[in-house]
Amino acid sequence: MTQYEYAKSDFSAFGVDVEGALEKLKTIPVSVHCWQGDDVVGFDGGGAASGGIQTTGNYPGRARSFDELKADLKQAFSLMPGKKRLNLHASYAVLCGEKVDRDAYRPEHFSPWVRFAKEIGLAGIDFNPTCFSHRNVKDGLTLSSPDEKIRKFWVRHCIACLKIAEYFADEFSTPCLVNIWVPDGLKDVPADRLTPRLRLKKSLDEILACGYDRKKVVVAVESKVFGIGVESYTVGSNEFYQNYAAKNDICCLLDNGHYHPTEVVSDKIPALLAFYDRIALHVTRGVRWDSDHVVVLDDELKEIAKEIVRNDAVDKVMIGLDYFDASINRLSAWVTGQRAIQKALLAALLMPHDRLKKLQDAGEFTELMVMQERVKDLPIGAVWKEYLSREGLDEDYLTAIRAYEKKILKERL
Ligand code: RNT
Ligand code: ZN
């Protein structure tokens, strides 16, 4: 028997259908963020990421152009198993020298991305307005700015993004997620916490009123606690956006770096599933703060995957990645994170959830604990290996990345 066959029989002793798990895993899309490849710089002249987020490290080989980013993405995607989407920021518009500001971006500025995504077989594109790294971020504010000119600029930018998202949806015949995150906040004690929020609310109302097609475009709002330099107040807080989303029938995006350290997104997923048909995730890894470390297979990632799988919510939870580490090879960062979430999903698909749920409801907490510990030892690695081989891959992705580094990245000085 092969390792995989042994593993299969171990799992079937717990009533787990391993073949079914493998079939399911390859259908769960993961939206891979473009911004790990260039430290969130983009192509439209904004420069290094601002707005309270920061990339640290200076590993050589950062992609500095569309062609370089495409080449890196192509290489990285070729080492990722499963169904993949591309998550783009508006600042990655391919402008070809045209003088156009973010409030006037059009689908054609992204058609080269569509061509690329189709060429490498991606399932779709998701999108993000870029409300940072731009001269119209005034006093740290965008959609909540008291300056009407500034506020309106960002409203127009978000509306432009919704139109571009409709184009992505049409091109791939799959809905496009548009995630609105703004850096708006204050460094020090506010004199007024309400009015900026009312302005943000008004801006969102104006954006949603643009008449976009709700079947094609899923709009999400992403809250956070604080950012660097804006520690005292965040306009788009958790309560603000959750209520906004509920009242306006849009979607919440949960970034697991965006909560207090003992709060967990794995617990928030089932809380929101009680009310929403859809939720979106930015899967990241915060180390002590929203540090956007590369996603690895840690306990919370496994819990997040469990909540998606055991609540039958793979079609409801839109999974995206969001991290940026410039201290290591950026392609390896991409692949490591994408494989980690896939592995977590596989581990979740290989659990006897029905049995475990029954034990909980029967109050059999002793047996529940014992069982939960036992399933941790099951040979997930052998199943993962089988999955990779069916996807034409193996465990080693570093050799290919090292070769690419030697040939391509080393030349970028
Ligand atoms: C920032 C948010 C946001 C960004 C990306 C680049 O804290 O997580 O999602 O990381 O949009
Ligand atoms: Zn995020």
C-alpha cells in the first residue's frame, strides 16, 4: 500500500471521506493578493505604502514594473495548488504613460491584467480601491475627510472601482469582490469621534448609490483597530462597519490582523454566518500587532478553516490573502501562505465534524476532548502529498524559486 492508501484507511476509521475532501479542496478559491510582490508600492506613483501600514525588510528582487510583477506572479502561481483568483489593488493600474488620476481609472487600465489572469488560468479577479499612498489623503483622511473636494475624490475613486469590478465579473463570469478599506484615523485624542464616521457613512451611501450590479459585484468593508501613526482613533471601526454592512446589505471583510490580540476571527465567522449570506476574509498573520507576516499553518489558521468547512460555508466565505513581507524571497512568501491556507482547509475537510458536533450536543465533553486530540495525529501529510501530486506539484517549491531568484531576481539591482 502507498502512504496515501494507509492514510485513507486511517481516516475512514473515523468516517472521513478522503477522496471527497480532495475533490472539494480543489474547488475552493483563494484570492491571492498582488501586493506581496512589490511591497504594496503599485504602479501609479504613490510610492511606499502609507496609511498606517508598513512593509519591513529589503530582500533583493522587488518587482518594479507590470512586467516584473507578472513574471513573478506567473512563477509563484505555478507552484500553488488549487483554484486561484487574483486580488488586485487599484494602484496597479496599467496606465502606459496616460495622465489619469485614480478617480478616473477605467476598465481598459486593467485589461492587461485580465489577459494575464486568463493566460495563466485564474478563476477570476477581485479588486480594492487604493485609498492610501496618494496626495489626496489629507490629514490622514479620505472618505471621512471634512474637505469636500478630498472626500468627493475618494468617492469617485471607489465608484470607478465598482465599474472596473463589473468588467472583471463579466470577463470571468464570476462575481468580483470589491473590498473598501480606508486608513482614516487620528494619531491623538479626537475632539469628535462621531462626525468623521457620519461622513464615512455618507461617502459609502454615495458609492453604493452609483447603480452597480449587485449580482456581479460584492462590496465589502474592512474594519481595523489602529494603524501606525493613527493609534488613537479609527473611523472605520468594527462596530461601524458591521452595522453599516448589515443595514445596507453588503458584506463584512474580516482581516485577522485587525482585532485585539485575544479576539479571534475564527469565532467571528460563525457569529456573522448567523446573519450574512456572504463574508470575506483577509487571511494574514499578525505578530504582536497587525504586522502582516506571511501566513503559516498555525492554530488560528486551522480554526478559521474549520469554521468555514464545518459550517458548510465554503460558498459563503470569500477567502483572500493579505500580507507583505519584504525580508524574505517574495515568491516564497506568496506560495508559503497560499499553501498554508490550502493545508488548513484540507485538515478541516479531513475532520469527522458530524461526530464531534454530536458529542458536544450530547454533553460528552470528555470524549469530545479525547477525540479532538486524536484526530490531530491523523496522517494529513500523506493526503496533502497526494493532493499536490494530483495538481502536478510536490512539497518542494523552494528549489524552483531559488532557480528563479538566481536567474531573474538577482538581475534587479
Ligand atoms: C490594512 C488592510 C488592507 C491592506 C491592503 C493593502 O490594514 O489590511 O487590507 O493591507 O489593502
Ligand atoms: Zn486587510
